[in-house]
Amino acid sequence: MDPSLPPPRTGRERFLAVREWIVRRRRIALAQLLRGACYGAGTGAVGLIFVWVEHRM
């Protein structure tokens, strides 16, 4: 084994590390979902504005 590496996690430490990893990934996934929803809403709003302008001409 490489002495510069920390010892392997056991029991509760491993569980807490996995839990923290899942929490970090869930936050990233939710942030990406919110970002996509905002982009979709903006695109839809611009599309509706253009349709409204075309019908007014």
C-alpha cells in the first residue's frame, strides 16, 4: 500500500461519505433541472411574443 494514501474508510465513515456524495449530486441535479426549466420558460415566452407580434402585423 502507498503510505501517502489515507486508510480505507470503514463502517459509519463509509456510510457518511456515500451519503454526502448523494446529497452533493442531488443538489447538482436539482440545479440543472431548475436551469433547464428557466431556459424552457424563456424560450416559450419569446416564442409567444413573436407569435403575438406576427398576428398584430
